[in-house]
Amino acid sequence: MLTAGERIKKITVEKGMSLRSVAIKSGVPYNTLYAIVSRKSNRIDIGTIQKICDTLDVDIRYILGATDMPGHSEMTDGEREELEKLETERLLEKELHQRMDNAFLKLNIAGKKRVVENAEDFAKIPEYQKKDNEK
């Protein structure tokens, strides 16, 4: 299965566009678009994906790998709810990262070491581990 970046690259080539022109038309920084296309990751901001999809005139579900059809079609209620859930989770994760960064910056070296040790301990507990589809 192709990653989101590979699908974006495929559509860009098929439409005879350059990454730079997609970046300019979508308002997504070129470096961001290049990073998405060049890495093997599906972890991309939903808002960024939507801007790229709008520019390429492609269904977001195609880029996310939920369909093999790049054309637009009506989104079901379930698909819309799933997309909203992904966006909510992305916003929550962004907020948590910001809170962690702010707290971490206030710590001395000993405090930072304890935070890292605790995080490593939590990462070993299955209940707190990401599922394969969340990585």
C-alpha cells in the first residue's frame, strides 16, 4: 500500500505539476510538502492534507489510503466522523506536546532526566502504547 506521500507524488506527476507549484497553490510550505513526499510516513496534519487535496483536486480518502479512487465522491457519515475523530486526536496530541514542551523547559537537568525515565517506563506498558495504525 502506498503512503500518503507516495500518493501525493503520484497524483502530482500524473497532473504534470511540480511539488513547488503544488506548494505555492496550496499554501503549504515547500519544505513541508517535500518532507511528506520523501518520507515513508502517514503521520501528516489533516489540515495540510486537505489543502494539498484541494489543490490536486483529489479525494482526501485516496491520499489517506481509504480508497483507491482518487476522484471525489460523497463522504459517508461514518467516514466524516472518522475524519473528524482524526482531526480531534491530532489537535489533542498537538496540545499535549505543547504542554509537555512548556513544562520540560522549566525543569533543571535532574528534573528532565526523571521525566525521560518516566516516559520510557510508560512506553513499556501496553496500555499506553500506540497501536500499529497510530504510529
